[in-house]
Amino acid sequence: MTIAIIAGFCVLLLVLAFLAPKLSTYFERAGDKPLSLGQRAGSEAPGRLGRWLQKPFSSGRKAVHKSGSTGRKERAKSPL
């Protein structure tokens, strides 16, 4: 379920970054906040368990940042 939510948000952010690049940065930060909180909470666990618990959140953060930056980059390349 979490993967579907993150994937849907990434697609929405990609489209928004292409249509309104400046506005998309606010949405990117809004998506980053809960993922960073989850990553921080997961890292509190001891040892390898902490690394395993924070891994899905860090991957989600990377995906959100990548989709936002890709949309803005493609917008800069387009002739519009």
C-alpha cells in the first residue's frame, strides 16, 4: 500500500513539475516531510534493524526528489 501511495505521489509530482515548476518545489517538500520523519523514526532502532526500517523511507525520498527534478528538467528542455 505504501509503495502505491509513493508511486502515485511521484507521478503527480512529475506532472506538476512539468506544468508548474516553481509550485512543484512546495509539493516536493510536503512529500518529503513525512518520509523524513519515518526515516528518522526507523533509524532509532538498534543495529541492522534500524537500517532495514529506514530503507523504504529513504528510497521513497529519493524517488520523490528524482521525479520532481526530472519534471523540472524536462520542462526546461521543452519548447513551451
